[in-house]
Amino acid sequence: MATKAPLDDQEPIFPVRIPPSVWYFAGAALVVALIEIQFAEASWHLFYGFLTGRFTSILDTANQFPEFLTIAAVGIAVWIHRPAYRSTLLSMALAIGVASLATGIVKEITGRARPTSGVRIEEHRDRLEERIEFSAEHPNSILKPKNGDYWLLRTPAAEYFSKNRPWFEGEYASFPSGHATSAFAFVVWLAILYPRGRWLWYTLAILTCVARVRFRRHHPGDVIAGAVVGYVTAWLIFASPWISRQSAALARGVEKLLGEK
């Protein structure tokens, strides 16, 4: 994928031009995610069954890739070792923040159950027992132990908007994947700054998505949709001249505050 790389330390890195391939990839991935949702049971058994017992250590490491501490450490390293890239740090933070906010809003609207509380509930007896106890204590709740791809959005309107509709309930925040969103927003930034390593960066983001399925936190469609949100949001923000100017101005302000210039 074509990206704009700096030719020297004086050339502005952002804003970038969005390659047409971004829209092709995003559109194709979104279609795949929507198709996967229609076959949630089959796709889960295919992917999770294949991953069980395989690549555990690699995926456990990849699962930490888009965490705050990892992103902050990379940002600090770039600030120290590549001063020419400092003007991009605010843009990167905004890309991850805006994409994560969008993902969080969609999570609350859709209310898709995570694999451990929905589709495979009979395979996770510990969670089934927990849900049975919850239902006994809250007889009017719309949260019931169910075997199936369960979305709060699919419940009757009277229940969805009732006082018993849970908000900010982690077990009903599966779609889209927040980790996939952050990972792809982050690696778009890395790929633009360090284009020679773009295959490594995107591989890390893909492994993050695979890890979220392997560790039973998401369905395959969740991570694909999250990847699309992070990927597209990052490109849109990195292509904005106004955001690029504000990011550069902030970097100069911090440098003056630190007495570097």
C-alpha cells in the first residue's frame, strides 16, 4: 500500500493522501464481517476450534499490542529518537481516541454478547452458572442464559429501552472489538512513519484480532468490524490538514516548554 514517507527531517509527514485501496479494503472487510454475523455459530467453531492449543504464547503477546502502555512507550520512543515525527503524535492519539469512541458507542447500541455469554454458553459452564444466578436475583432483567448469537439490539423495543436494559455491561460489548480498532489505528500511523516495516505492523494488528477470538473475547465478525473502524478513522484523521496543523503546533509548544527550541 502506498504511503507518504518523509524524505528528510524537514518534510511535513501529515496530512497524507488517502490511497483508493483504503476504501477497497474497508468495503470488502465490512462485507465479510456482515456475512460472518449470519453464520456466527459455524464461524466460531471453525476459528476457535482451529486456534485452540495453537500459537498460545504468540497470541498472548499480541493481545497486549494495542494496550495503552505499549502505545505510550512507542510514542515516547518516537519523541526521543525521531524529533521529525513529533508532529504526528497528537494525530495518532486522536485517531485511536476517536476510533475507540466510535467503537464504544456502537458496542452500547448493539449489545452483542461475548462468546462466553452467548453463542457457546453450554461450552462454558462457569459462565452459564453465573448467568443463572444473575437471572434468579434479577427476574425482570432481559439478560437470560441463552444458546445463540445474542444481541440486546434484537430484543423487543419495550425491553431494550426499559430500565432493566444494561448499559456499560462488559459481557454485552462484543461488537465491534475495541482491541482491533486500536491496533489498526495504531499500525496505520506506524506504517506511514516507517513504511519499510508495514508488513510487520499489519501482521501485529492481525495477530491482535486473532488473539481476541482465541481468548474468547470476540467473534470473528467483531474483530473485522473493529479493524475497519480503526483503519478508516486513522486515514481520515491523518488526511486532515487542520488536525495536522494542530498536532504540529502542539509538538512545537511542548518542545518550547521543555526548552528544546
